[in-house]
Amino acid sequence: MRIFSIAGARVTPETDLPLQLPTQGFLWVACSRSAFEAHLDPIQAALERWCGRSLVDLHVSDLLNAQLPSHFDYSAHYDLMVFRRLATPEPAATEPPINKRQGPPALQRLHTSPVGFAVFDRILISVHPDDCAVRDAYAQRLLTTAEQRLAEPDARSTGARGVPTSPADMMLRIISHMVDGYLDLRRILSRQLDHWQTQLLNPRARFVRWEALLQARAALHQLESLCDDQRTALLNWGESLNSEQPGAEVGATRDLEMLKIRNRDVLEHIDRVAQHVRRLEHNTESAVQMHFNVQSNRTNDIMRTLTSLTAIFLPLNLIAAIFGMNFEFIPWLHQASAFWWTLASMGLIALSLVLVFWRKRYLAKTGE
């Protein structure tokens, strides 16, 4: 469990839960899911001591649930946000090698886990998975930003790189940091699925990885559904922001407006990821349809060629069958030049049929 006291541009790490809230700023309590469960009673007692209210039991269950989808809920004293993060961890050394007939590596390693936020007026409690690197990465970024602000007090503190001004602002910054993982994943998915599309559209290659393609499509559907849940949760939280009235403090109206702007920015990033996933699904579907069209055209070319060859040799077989009859008297049978005349006639008929079929493009290959 990591605890930070944030006041203005100053970020102070705490070793234990303080007895009282700082006179200025707010408190960020970031802990893993197992640590939150182990220290639940001290955290609840600290909340009672700080603001006179603790977390509702149902919300505690939501924060401890590792299978909960992204959603938003609230009470009279705090907001609850659950946001599923996306991660593509490297396989461990003890893992078996990935079967090449399965889906793309990025989709194989794709998994999500919820991160819960309890947003009070001056307290932010975030519950992360045990293997979540987002908490430590953002905590390090926060400490670095605070050191830079203290070293350069005249620089602007607002914007994406400034120190958060409220628990809600920090929650949105952490969510934005998680959404950046979705944006980075788009390039990997595009490169891997484009390789499969190239194989699908290659008429000289035989595509046999249909099971892996189905797994990839299922993973894309799951990712699209995940983005929809995240977008719905942030939209619901944005509606609560729109109904909230700014306080009487100096800059309260500006802070509320900045929260709305940042919320819309995160929503725009999620929409970009969802649109990219839908575009990948559409391109994959189009590539599959074009693959079957190419294979159908290739089959038609083969059947047309075989039919034309059969039609060319059909009259030749008829002539050969006539002269192969077991009759005693057949014209030209006992003439020395009959064989050559018959052979020339068969060649002329075959050449004429080849020219006719060539002009009608029965023997022409469909352009690729």
C-alpha cells in the first residue's frame, strides 16, 4: 500500500495512514487488491476518522471483485469508478512456447483486470491488481513531476503534466494512462492482422489457420465490448459532473470545467480505440470474403479450362471411335493416305476449336 499527500505542487509519500487529513490538498491511498482486503478495517476506520463516512459494503465487494466489468456508481459522499485496464505482459520463462497455429501473440496475451477508484472530496482510494504496473508507473511520474515543479516554480502546472488538483482529477489521469495502453496496442494488432490479410489475398498460398483467425475475431469482439463498457462508465460519471455545482472556493469553477474537458478527452481516446477495433474487424471480414471470391474465381478458371479441353478432344475421340469400329468395309480403311488425311483433319478441327475458345476467352486466365 502506497500513500501520498498532495498539496499544490508538493507530493509527500506517507508510510502509514495519517490520523488526520492534510490541511491543504488531498490524500491518495493506492493499494493492491490483496493489500486492500488485508487492511480493510484500518482503511474503513481511517475514512470514518477523516470524513465521518466509510465505504459501503457493496462497493467494497465491487473493489475486491476481479471479474467486474467497467461501471460507475455513487453514493451521497463519494463516487465509485471501476475501469478495466488492458495489459499485454511478456510470457514468463516457465510458460510453454506459443503454438504457431493459435492467434496473434498480442491477442493471445491480451487480458484485462479491473482497477477500482473511490473518489471522495479530499481522498482518493485506488485498488489495483496485484501485478498492476500502472500504479507504480504513475506514482513515479507524479513524484518526478512534483520535483520538476518545485525546481521550476514559475512553470505552468496545469495541463497533462501538472500535479493533479483533486482526487477526481487524479483518477482521470490514471485512467488516461491506462487508455494509452489501448492506443499503443493498435499498431501491434494492425501489423499482425495485416499479415494474415496478405496471406488471405494471396491466390498462390493456401490459408489453413482458420481456427486462429476465429480466435482473433473473438478477441476483437471482446475488446470492442470492453471499450463500450468503459465508455458507458465514463459517460455516466460525466453526467454526474454536469449536474454538479461548483463550490465557493477560488478556482472551483475552473477545476470543474477542467474535469469535464479531461473526461471528454479520455472518452475520445476510448472512441478511437473502439473505431480502430471495428475497422480491424471490418477489414478482416472483407479479406475473408475476398479470399473466397479469389478461390471461387480460381476454381472457375480451372473448370473453364478443363471444359474447353474436353470440348476440343471430344470430336477427335468421335473420329477415333468411328474408325475403330469392327466393320469389314469402312471408307479409307485400305488406302495408304487415309491415316495422314484423318490425322490432318483431326489437327485442323482441334486448332479451329482452340482459336474459337481463345477468342471467346474460354482459355484466358482471369486477371489477378
